[in-house]
Amino acid sequence: MPDQDSGGATTSTAGLSSVVIPLLKAVCYRDSDPVLWQALLELQARVRDYVSVLGLALVLDEAEGYAFVRAHPEEDGVDDAPKLPRLVARRPLSFPVSLLLALLRKKLAESDAGGADTRLILTREQITELIRVFLPAGSNEAKVVDQIETHINKIVELGFLRRLKPGADKREGPAAFEVQRILKAFVDAQWLADFDARLAAYRARLDRSAEADADD
């Protein structure tokens, strides 16, 4: 039955493509797309093989419920190895956005250690307070708030924060954001272990920036 075999292969390829294509576009979350998530689990080995050919690696965390593809570590390896075109672009982050991501990651670790709800939800005011203590003294309050709002929007765009609709989860009060647990994959435990030293470096950099602005 050659036609049936051919049709089966086509169906199989279509099934693989329906998983790989969304992964190349965005993060797959178990809760937001359970059908895609289940298909990914069933085709996981084939997806890994497929994206590997493209110079990518599949990162899948069943416990946390997310999956995404990133540039394969070997891509930046041996100097004389052939270099593949980069499919997943690197996004340079501004210093304040990097700082806020680190602070959110630490907050997530503290929440996990305290045995609290697996979901970390923060208001805009709580996020603002996280970073405010690292800003130069005497900063214009209105300008600071606007800048922090811009940083929050950027982190939402990157997928590390999810803006909750008013009244979501039966919550009342100001607008809130859920810290996406995929942040753990980008700011790992080893990085977090050196967090205090990094924050000292951040503080020094902010102070230097403030001095430079004062001189201008």
C-alpha cells in the first residue's frame, strides 16, 4: 500500500511541523495551549532532532510547564567549526531591564523557598519598589515612574511578565503582573548564587551614571 505509506509520512511530517513552527515563534506553555503541549511531549525526541539540524536546542521543563528553543551551545564552540546562520536572535537588554529581571528572579526564588503559591503575582507598585532602592537618590519621581513603566512593558514583551486583566483570579485592587516561571531558565541558580556581588556592581554602575549626568 504505497499510497497509504506516503500519506502516513505526510501526516507525520505535518504533525511535527505543527509543533516546531509555534516553538520557533514563541514559548509554549502547558496551561495556555494544552493541545500543543501534549503533542510536544509525544514528539519530543523528533522535535529535538529536527531543531538540532537548525543549530537549535529544545529546552523543555515538564515540572514548570514551558518549552522553547534556543541557540545550541555548540554553535559558539570551536573556532574552526562551520558557523550556522542564527535563527533565534540575541536581544541585547538595557541595564535597567537586566537589573529588574534579576530582581524578579530573586523574588521568585524567595517565593519558592517560602512554600508559597507557585504563582508569583506582583502589582506595578511592588515591582517599582523592587528597583527603586537601586536608583540614584534625588531622581525625579515622575520620570522614574515613567522609566520603570517602560522597563516593565519591555519585560512583558519578552515574555517574563504576564499582565493580568482586572479582576483576574478574583483579585481586587491595582493592576498586577504574574512572573512567568520561564525566567528560571534564563537566570539560573548559579547566577543567583552570586546575586549580592552582582547587585553591588549594579549599584556602583548606577552611581557612576548619576555622577556623569550631574557633570553634564
